[in-house]
Amino acid sequence: MSEDILSLLKENVIQGRKTGEDVGIDESLSGTPGVVDLVDSALKNNISPELIIKEALTSGMEVVGEKYSTREYFIPDMLASADAVGAAMDILKPLLEESNVETKGKFVIATVKGDIHDIGKNIVAILLKGAGYEVNDIGIDVPEEKIISVVRDEQPDYLGLSALLTTTMTGMDVVIKALKENGLRDKVKVLIGGAAVSDEYAGEIGADAFCADAFQAIKALEEFEEV
Amino acid sequence: MPREGILISNPLERLSGEQVRQIHDASIEILNDPGLLCFNKKAAGIFQSRGAEVAGVSGSDTPCWHVKIPEKLVTDALASAPKTVTLGARNPDNALVMKGDEPRVFFITGSETNMWLDVDFPTYVNKSDPEKESKVPEFQPRRGMVADLCDSAHVCEHLESVDGYIRTVNIQDKDITEDNKDVNKFFACLNNTTKHVMSGLTSLNQLDNVVKMAEIITGGPDKLKENPIISFITCLVKSPLQFVGDTTETFMEVCQRGLPIVVSSSPQAGTSAPIKEAGIMAQINAEVLAGITLGQLVNRGTPVLYGSVPVRARMDTLGDSYGSIETSQYNIDCVQMARFYKLPNYSTSGVSDVKIPGQQSSIERLFSDIVVTLSGPQFLHCAFGLLDCNSVFCLLQAVLDDAHFQMIKFFLKSPRINEEEFDTVKKQIREVVNTPQKMFINYIRPVMRSGEISPPYPFEGDGEGDSVLALANERLQELRAKPVEHIDPDTAARIFREIPGLLPRLNVHEGDG
């Protein structure tokens, strides 16, 4: 029974079906329970959150990643799966906290002041959540004061800053300087991304990593974890 | 069900109705003054017997007649020429139904080149960094062989956007002669593609053997009439305004047999036609009308295509400049003239001036492919794989061209604007604006695999390098590995028994059973 539920859950992660209303790739699943319902079923059948994460959510996302790398899947497929996993994690998070199981890390993400572009930021947020990180997306056009405040209050492991424009990318430099001035710089890893910025720029302003896309962000976080 | 082609809902037209009429009037005047020189006695006699003014030309080494065609003969011919021409196929699902007043475009290969371009991808090592290796395409031209024609027909069978097949390469094997070229050429094509096959004829004495071969495949003369799996193309009029002796003879013989034929004219603006647009248009239209008129006089009601291959001269060499912008303009004008007569049009696009596949080739051919397609010719002879002004054929280029045409076909799909769509999208918009992220990504997936979203360019590589040619070559090898739908063994055996001159090595079933 447990194996059946976990197997079905994994398949729905691969299909990117958060709820029964979602359309996956396999049309025969239409109308059947999605990831959220199946997580509930799994918990009712006394399957542990750790097992759900390991055997269904993580292993399902691994398959999705493989399919993306072979171009069978595209970004919308990845996002659908990640969104489904993110919803599952929202259900599991309180239970994990009860049993003192830690998430992969807390990630605060924002588009810097003066910039209202958020497609890339949103994609990164969804995929990171799907990869098991606790994500707090604090929005667009966020002034440095607010970012500092959130970092101080929530003590995230990572801060992601996004900017699309050459005119707004300097806001990243402003945030990093403000982190230093407030004694927070060495308490959080800063990752930057967006069309205007580069690896070179990350070096210039003292960011910890430049991420060209969401996959590089996940890779960078995994490398931080290994250190 | 025949092939669908692509219907152009609002064809691109350059000429006003008045300009079309002016070209027609100028052509009619040219057919009467100066008229045409005719190097075929029989044709001159046919014209004379139907009321044309025909006079022998003295002082010519070759017997020649001066033919002035009156307007009435042209008008009668335009009335009797079929407005719908069907080009059949070994697989009837590949038949092409061409209606002169319907701008439904079919994409066909051709024409014939002498040279075949081999492609190889040798590995080069960077001198300053021996760790770095690159695969660089190298091209080697050589004479075309019958095996190449088989290879080309087979690959084009599997190229999705190729609707029909004009033989792509002249077969120049040592055992190919004037007397066996046609039967081997047609057999090589027919045995490797189930799509329609069109070709010119090298030797008139092979016409009956070629027709008989097609009759054996279809099941007899009546079946061939119903499903004409082969058709012909002749340049019976050499510009300016000359009926050529042998090709006019071939043309009349094909018309006599009632098989579809293209009346093709290929004047070059600047040398064999005036450099002015009005001039080349009046002349090419006159030349095609002259051919159509002769065909209808030979066999009233015989199916003909209004064939136009106009081209502008290069100013540096006075060779053909198929890549010139004017060449596309002339072709679009011709499409409009054919539509004025309600006759199916054979038009040209996609020939490149450059010798190898690459950026110039892609730019030149894609430009003309798009604009001429938009004008709505029924039979677009769109030069799959042709390079170097129509003198070299390269299968790798044909694979690239197929990708271009898939893009063009997608672009020409009908707009998806209707009440049902609006009901769906208004609901989506209302839902999404109330979400924190305000993104429509969730709605992509249901349409992503339905064919509603255009696919990415198929030869896009990873990283910063340009790997288009290497990836297209991989695709070419995949296509080559696909099965060939040959003519069945019994029919092939009968063809080899009854048609003389076929090369035994083309009998793929030999030794079976």
C-alpha cells in the first residue's frame, strides 16, 4: 500500500500535477488525485514525511531533471513539477519541524529597487522550492532597507538578488554594502542573477555567486552545502 | 486523401489589376509582333494550320520559321487548359491537387544539378591549445551518380515538408548513356519515394518506356491517367522567344499522351530578357502563353502548369543571380499572372548563389522561400538542397531547407481567434492577475505538445558554438537510416523484364526469395 501511494506520488511529481484538476503529460491521469491529495493520503497511511520526500518528491524531481536534460521536458514542465513539490513541502513543513528535521536551507529572494521584472526571479523561486529549499519571495522593486530587515529577522542562509536592467543592477551593490554596514554580510550567502549581470560583476560587488539561470542557482547552493 | 499543402488566405500580390492587364496585353502584342522563332517544323505547321502567320526564315543554318500567334489562339488555349491539375503519387495519399484559382502551395524539390556535394566533418585541433578540438564541415563537389539520386529520393521521402520530388541530380555513371538515362532516372526516383515524381526527358525515344514503367506501377494506362505518378518539365521556349527544336518535340509528344507537363521559361533579366521588370514580365508571360497555346493545339484539354523560372543577371559575371531580390519579385509577379489565367503555377524560390551551406545560403533562400510562398503558387519548386545558382545539390542543405519550410508552414497557420478561445483566455487572465506571481506558465503545458506552439529550431546547439550544420548532418544520417518503401518485388521484376536499359544494380529485390 505504502509503495503504491509513493509510486503514484512520484509519478504525479513527474507529470507535474499539483491537484486533480491539473493536466499532466499522460492524459489518462486526468481527474485522478494530484500531488497534494496524494501527500494527504500518504500521511493518513502513516508514511513518514522523510520517506515521502525521499522516495516520491526528490526521486520524482530527479526524473524530471533527467527528462529536461534530454530535452524531453521544457521549463514549464520543470516548473509544474517543482510547484507541485513546493505545495507538498508546505504540507510537510510543520511535520518536519515537529520532528526537528531541517530543510535544505532558507532562501530569501527579491528583485532590487527600481526594477519590476520578475519572471526569472519567480522561476528561480519555484524551482528552489521544488528542490527542497524554504523560499521567501519578497517581491519586486524592493528597497535595501526592507531586504536588510528581512535578512536580520529571518536569518536566511541565502539571499538571491535579481535585476534585468543595467540601470538597476547597481542596486545589488547597494544591498551588499548595506549588509556589510549592518554586520550581516558574513551571515548570508548572496547570489545574483538577471540578464544585466555577470560572473565578473558578481566578483566586482563581492557577491558569492552569479547564476545565469535557476539550474545554476541550485548547483551553486549544492556547492555551498558541500563546503 | 491528397496532401494538404498550405493554403494562403491572403496571397501577397505586387501587381495591381491594371498592371496584370498591362502585362497580358503586352504579351499578346509580343506574340504577334515580333512573334517567336520556331525551330520545330511540326510545331510551326500546327500553328499555321490553326491560323497563325508562319513564314520560313532564310539564311538560318537550322530550319526555322517565324510564328506570329494571334490573340484568339491564346484565348482559346487559356479556355481549354484545365484549371485543376492533379499530380498523382505511388502512395495516393501523396497526390497533389492544384487548382489555378486556389493559392494552396505545395513544396517540391529540384531542379537537376550536375554536381553532388559531399559533406564531411573532420576534427581540427587548436594549435595554441591542443586540448581544444573542433569539428569543421568540409564540402567536396563531385559528379552526380544514380546512387545519389536514389539516396536523395529516399531522404526527401522522409522530409516532412517535401510534397513532391523533381529529380535533384543528373546521373553521370559510366554505364549511363543518352538511351538509358531516362528510364534509370525515373526508376531511381519512383523506387525510392512514394511522392509525385517530375523530371525532364533526355531522349524522346525513351518517353514510351518511361510511360510504360509508370503504367506498370499504377496498373495500366487508364490507372496512370487517373493517378499520374509522373509528370514532365520542358523548356520548350528558349529566351528570348524561340521554340527549341528538340524540347518542343518532347513537349508535344507528352501533351499528345495527356500527361501533366510544365511549360517552363527561364529568361534572365539583363541578357535574354530586358533588365526592366515590365520587360521580363511581358516576355516570360508571352513565352509561357506560347507554350500553353501549342500544348492545347496539340491536345485540347491536356494538363499544363504555367511554369516560371525568371532570374536576374549578376552584374559581376552576367550569370544567374537567383539570390537577387528581383528574382523573387519576378516570381511573385508570375504567380499573379498564372492566377489571372486561373492556371496552376510552377514557381521558383530558394536557389542560392553561394556554393556551400552556411549563412549566405540560409539568408538568400529563406528570403525568397518566404516571400514567394506568401504569393501562393500551387507548385513551388523551391530548390531543396540546391546551391551555387542551381548547379550543385547538397542533401545536408535539403535537410536545413526542410526546417525552414516547417517554420514557414507554421507561420501560415490560420489565426486562432474565436469566441471559444476568448472564453478560455479571459478566464485565465482573471485568474492569473489575482495570483502573487502573475504568470501564465501553468497554462502553457496543455498546448505545448498539441502542435499549437512552434517547436524550437531543430539544429540549435548547446553553448556558444554554431553547431547547426553538425546537427543537421546527424538528422540526415537518421533519415538515411529510415526504411525505403520500394516498388513491390513482383512489379519491380516486371519492370526489369519489360523496360530495356535499366541498370541491374537498381533492382533491390534481385536475389530475394
